[in-house]
Amino acid sequence: MKRIVVFALCGAAAVAQLACSEKTGPAAAPPEVYVAEVTQRDVPVTMELVGQTRGVQDVDIRARVEGYLDKVAFTEGTFVHKGELLYQIDPKQYEAALANAKADLATAQARLTKTNTDVNRLTPLAKQQAVSQQELDNAVAFQEAARAQVDAQRAAVDKAALDLGYTHVTSPIDGLAGTTQVKAGALVGRGESTLLTTVSAVDPILFRAGISEAEALRIAKRVEETGRRLRDTTVVELVLADGTVHPHKGRIDTVERAVDPTTGTLMVQFSFPNPEKVLRPGLYGRARFVSETKAGALLVPQRAVSELQNLYSVAVVGEGNKVAFRNVKVGPRVDSLWVIDEGLKPGEKVVVEGLQRLRDGVVVSPKPVEAAKVPSTGAATEAK
């Protein structure tokens, strides 16, 4: 019995010794992560505004007199020149009205000639008291009435000639003609100036887009600080719907007087040369320009930034290769990098790969990863 107890005690001691040897074995290697250094450089920040093109002049062509449309003299959707015939309204009734007005003018002029003769004849006779002063006064009154009648008839002739001219509808500008709203044979101009078509001048072409109140205020403050006029110094690119960039650079043309209360945006109008007439009114696109340059901006790879419920954080590898998670305030993106406005210092190292295995305070084995380069042109875009 004693021998059994001794063997049992020896076995227990062996198990305990084995357990102790396992606990005091070699420690696990720290997790391997890839880190990038926080870099600092000047970063141009671009802004992109979505909007729509419109003609620098959009002129509605309307019928200014009543009549039947004889012909449509242009091809829809083509370019027309100033003074080119677009529509012809039946001119017959206006030609007749002009002839009648000219006849009335001739009658009035004949009447004026007679009254002039009467006044010239009676004036010396009245001085010699050969006729009464009353007769001379009546002749002078008839002369004034005849002269007024001539002026009235001359105005009627001008009005009739103007109406006749309105039957010949021409383009007031060089531009792109739209589709016709009426066809030959239709009655136009009855009770209203019927819309016939619209002609748009498209070189240069305008682009209108809305900018938020916050962005407008930020830009206004920057302009005030730098003392520069944004309109004179800003070069604007137009990115079209197919992703291509319009070959001609534009400029800021006009900034609206007030913010639109329904949308909360301030309307900005840009002007772009369009000599090839490629751009037409109504096209959607994005106006892109450098809104500011961040001096000494801190940059980290976008992969190093974690987002949770609009809170951004990075894992910083500090002294002793210990990881500390830190909340940061992000700025605009620059290709594969992200501008950090607050929370980091130049030269600190942030974890780019291996974030899933980390927790605060853990020791890691960092390996460097080359950060993406910032392009020399303005390529930063505002984070939305």
C-alpha cells in the first residue's frame, strides 16, 4: 500500500513539473504589421461642382404679328447666322396696309400743301386789312391741323412698314437653332407672340452649378485672407458626362447675389470657350478647380484610416513598438492618401496592413510600406 502511494506521489510530481515547463516555454512572436510614416507637404485641394450647360444667349424667336406661316426656312438643330431668315409669315395683308397708309399720307400732304398756300396768300392781305384777321387765323389753324395729320399718317406708314418687316423673321444672333415649335401653314401671333424656336449662342458656353453655404463661406474667407480675386486667378476644368475633360479651360463668370433658400446653395456660373461647338445647352458635367492649397498637410494612406459611425481613427506604432489607437480629424483625399487635419504629427508611424489583429497596447513587429506619391497637379478632392 505504501508503495502505491509513493508511485502516485511521484506521478503527480512529474505532471506538475511538465505543466510548469509548458508555462515557462518561449513567448509567442509579436504580430507582424506594415506601417507607413506620416508625411508632410503642400497639397492643392480641388473642388468639383455638378451642374449643367446653357447658352451665353438663349433667345426665344417669337411671332410679333398675326398671320399664317408660309415657310420654315432653316434646318432644325443647325447653326444659323445673324440676319438669316428663319420663318416667313404671309405678308399680303401687311403689304396692303402699308399701301393704304402711304395713300393716306399722300392725301394729308396734299392737304398740308393747300393750307400752306392759303396762309401764304392771306398773310399779306391781312396786313393790308384786305381780309379779316379771323380768316387768317382760321387758315393758320387749318395749316397746323394738316401738319399734325401728316405726322400721324407718316407714323402709320412707319407702323405698317414695321409690321410688314415682322413677317420676315430672322435670327438676331449667331447661334444654334432649336427645333421649330410650329410648322408651315399654322396661324401664329393671334392674341400672343407665339414661340417659334430658340436660338442659343454657344461660344463661349456657360456652366451653372450650386455650391453649398459652408463651402462658399470657406472660399470667401480664404479670398479675404489672401487678398486675391478668385474670379481672376482660378482655372476651371469641365469634366463631361463621359468622363472626358473639355479641351479648353474656363473661368468663373458670375456668382449669384444670394443663396437659394430652397436648396441652400449659391449659384456659380462658369464660362468655357467652345469654338468647335461640341458643347450644347443642357449637358451635365462637373466643374473642377483648385479651391485652396493646404500648406504642410499631413498625409497617410487611406488604408490606415478606419471609420466607424463618422468617427475616424488610426493605429499609431509608438515607443517599444506598442500600438495606440487614436481618433483623428480627416481632410480631403489625395489619390490613395488622406489628409489628416488633427490627431497626428509628422514622422509618426501608422499601421497600414494588419489592423484586424490589433488592440490597444499590443506590441507589434512593424515593417515599412512605401506610401503613394502625391501628384504635382491639384488632385486632392474634398471628402463628402
